[in-house]
Amino acid sequence: MLAVVFVSEAAWNMMLARLFSLSRARACYTRLKTPIDRVLGAGLAALGLKIATT
């Protein structure tokens, strides 16, 4: 089981490293970074409010 998890995680990280080594992917991420951060921040804030109100 540990070997399967290790191989899976290693493959995922290698795939992401390869993807973000491409200039087009980096440019797209740089352009969308602010909206992505805002959406995820709003989601975390909503989860925090839900936890605080329960």
C-alpha cells in the first residue's frame, strides 16, 4: 500500500513539474492566479463561517 501511494504521489508531482515547466502553462497560471486565490479564499472563509456558526 505504501509503495502504491509513493508511486502515485511521485507521478503526480512529476506531471505537475513537467506541466509548469512549459511557458504557456506558467503564463496561464500567472494570469489566473489572482482570481483563483480569491475564489479559494472565499471558499475557505465560507467554511470558517460554517464552522463558527455550528
